[in-house]
Amino acid sequence: MLFRSLVLALSLASVQAADNDGLVRMKLKKRSAHAMVADHLKRENDALQLALENGSAPEAMDMAKKLVMLRGSNLDEDFEEQVEVAEGKSENIIIKDYSNAQYYGEVMIGTPPQKFTVIFDTGSSNLWVPKTKCKNCGYWFIHGGKSKYNAAKSSSFKKDGSDFQIQYGSGSVKGYFSQDDITLANDIVVKNQKFAEVSNAGGLGVGYVMGQFDGILGLGFEKLSLGGANTVFKNAIDQKVVSQPVFSFALGDNKDGELTLGGYDDSKFNGEIAWVKLSEASYWLIDIDDITVGRISSGKTNGIVDSGTSLITGPTTEIAKIAHSVGASRNIVGEYTIDCTKVSELPDLDFNINDKVWKVPGKDLVIEASGTCLFALMGMDIPTGPKWILGDVFMRQYYTIFDYGSERVGFAQPNY
């Protein structure tokens, strides 16, 4: 999967099939800014408390940082090896964290269907959910507990048994592969999907326990997939249960969004689609001519369009320059806040892609609640990976189309 920063994820409130246009639409519910900021404050408080209890030694600070362990940050010495593994060069390791996922959706597994809330994540490629008796998989008194897959209750279950293990910054997520039927939006049934039953989710830490999702449904390419598993969407294409090898996101700004499978909904945007060819079909990775904010310029770089990441992330030194230029302050866990009275003065963040500028207005570079303004940019250094992650803060600005068949992404001006 992808390396993840402060994350926001996808929450499906309901599903509905398209009229007669061959599309299947899934309604996505957005987690509130208040919950996002509350989690930020809790992470900061917990990290400070941990540092006080353990002193200011480097190991104590490392422990504090692991409370937020944003995808790809604070990496250990084995990071480059782990990246190679994630790229399919070795075995089952990936770097990722979902502690701040903001959008969620529903899938069903098995016969009869068992319902799960998942993050639809273009930055990873596997589907996993917790199994019965999973360890570190939530508690009934937190959001009602996690839904857990019970193979014994599914007549379409098929045993695989091969090991599944993902290495996160703070530990691993372990389980094994199985096969079963996956249902999306009540209309798309993917037969014999290889997915992981997770038996121990300790590597995701408290972010998973407190999160409002059960598992992850990856929408990346097979190059990132562990265990040689086809992605759910690839199997949907091969089994001809989607009309086109395309899916698209309309992420609502303080309102529900929508994931469309099998194409794109031209009623959601105005004007033409600007298509950008992928520089590599593993993540949804594109070349970026320049990124500017005020007088600061990145020069030629690259980035991932990633529905599973909440914020926009970039190289630590560049984000620090941007944050300093706008008066944002970095806290103990590497997140930035800004004086809410300065929000109206924030400059726009411009992405120059294929000689076209895609703007994120300054006012949208913060997540504000209860008098706290969380700056929506975060530093993350990925030694052999992408330089920038264009997460939900970027995707909320544009109708975003993922063309799996032609290996390209499209952006259009939304009308919602």
C-alpha cells in the first residue's frame, strides 16, 4: 500500500444503482471536522503525556510519535527494503496507517452477505477485514465494535490459508488469505475474491480501535497487491460486472460524497475532463510540473492521487517552509496548526499538472472545529517512493476519475 499521512477515509451511508446508464453509485458519508480535530488534540495530548512519563530521551520521543505513525513517516532502518516489498519485489510488507480516515463505505462478503465498513483506498491493493476472534480488533463499547467475518457462516467461502502480513510503522497486521464473494452496492457481485482475514490488527494501534471502519478495500494496481491477489476492481472488470474499467469519486465538502463504479457520472461536473497519464501503474502516480504556494515552488516532482489519505503531504523540508511562511506551528507529533484568525489570509496551493493549474484555495487548507485549525499539509519523506500525496483535501476540489484500463486519472470542475 501506500505510505500514509494523517488520514481521512470514505464512509458509505447508503448505496444505489444508477438509473439505466450502466453505472453503480455508492453514497459516501464524510466524517466531521469536529471529530478530526478532536482526534488531533487527543494524539497531541497522549504524545505529550507519554514524553513526560518517559523523559525527553530520543526513544521516548519515538514512542510518542508512533501514536500517530502517519504512513511513511518516522520509518525504521528497514524502510527501503519494505518499499521494495510493497512494490512486489519481495514478500508481504507494506507501510500504511489509517488513524484519521474520514470517508467510509460498505461492502458485503459471503453468502448470505456479511456487512463491513471499509476505506476505499486508491493507495493500496488488498481487501482485508477482521475475522472472528481477531485480537486488537476493537471493543463493543467503541462505535459498537468491529464487524468480523465468520467463514463458517458463508456457503461461498473457499479456503486459501496462505499467510497475510502487513508491516506498519508501529507493528504488523497479520492473518491469512481466503476466498469468498464480494458484493458492492447491492449490484456488483465479484466471485471468488481473494481477501485477507485479519487475526491480529495490533499494528494499526489505537487508530484502528477508535476508527469507524472495519477493514480496507484497495483500489490500486496489482503491483502493490500482497499474496498475488487480484484487486476487487480488477476481478470486477475480468468478470464483466462493471461496464467500464473506470471508477470515480465525488467527495463532498462538509457533505456526503459518492463513489461511482464502472465509469464516471457526467452530471457531477462541468466542462471537459483533463486526463493525466500515469507515470507508473502501481499507485496512481502522476508527474507534477510544479507546486507553488506564495513564493515557494517545488519544481518538477511527482505525486499520488490517494483517496485513503486525508491531507496533502510532501517532503518534510518543503512542508516546513510552507508552514513557516503562513505562520503554522508544528507540534510534537509532526502535525501543524494555525491561528484560526489567519485562515482568510492563507495563499492558494497550486498544482501545475500537464500545463494546467489545479488550485486548492487557502481557506480549504485547514480543518477547523472548536476554535482549533488543523493545517491540511503534512511533511512525509518517502525515500524511494512518491514525493507528494494528493489526498482528500485535493480530491474534494475536483471530480476525480480513475481509468484503470487506460492507466490515467482525470480531473474536472465539480458542480456539486
